[in-house]
Amino acid sequence: MSVDDAQTRKLLARYHAALERRDFAELSQMFAKDAVFLANGVASLKGRDAILGALREHFSQVEHLSPVENTVKKVSGGEAQSRWRIEVRDKATGDRFSQSGTETIWFDGSGKVIWVSIGND
């Protein structure tokens, strides 16, 4: 069984909302146990626990100064591709910077996140 485009859009919105809220309980429910998370060539994580640990670490180091702007570019079955942009502040140095890039997420037939690939421009 696979998820249709409407379900994929709802799952993507749920995932992004959980990230914005730093809702790790919700994110834990969303990631498959053996999910893969690739971030900008600097992180290659396998498994829900490793991914959640890395997200916690990320949010402990940076403060989001604006909500993430996500523009969905493509939805096909369980795959969603979007463009994102964010303004952040490094908590250690106080430096402010913006980041933008692409994100591709795959959901399995039960709606679990099985693959996330994030790239910076």
C-alpha cells in the first residue's frame, strides 16, 4: 500500500509543524524505526533514535528567528519535494545567518517517514 498525493501533503505538513514546535514525541511517532536522514553531505544518519538525537542537538545549537518557509514543489505518491528558507542565530556565538535549500521526504505505505534528504544552496 502506498500513500496518495493528498495524504503525502498532509503528512508533510504534519512533519513540518512538529519540527517547528520541536515536538520530539510527535516526530518519534512519524519516523520509521530504520529511517534514513541525509543532511547537506555532513550528516548521514540511520535510525529514528539517531535522527531524533541529531535534531535535538541541532535545536540546542541554533535558534530559529523565523518560521521555516516551505514551498512544496512536487508531490508524487509517498514522495514530497520542497524548497525551504530559514533565518537562524548560533546560540554560542550570536551570529545570525540565513539558510535555504531543498528537501525530499519519502513516506512509506503506513505514513512513516523513511527517508529525508536535505541540501543547502
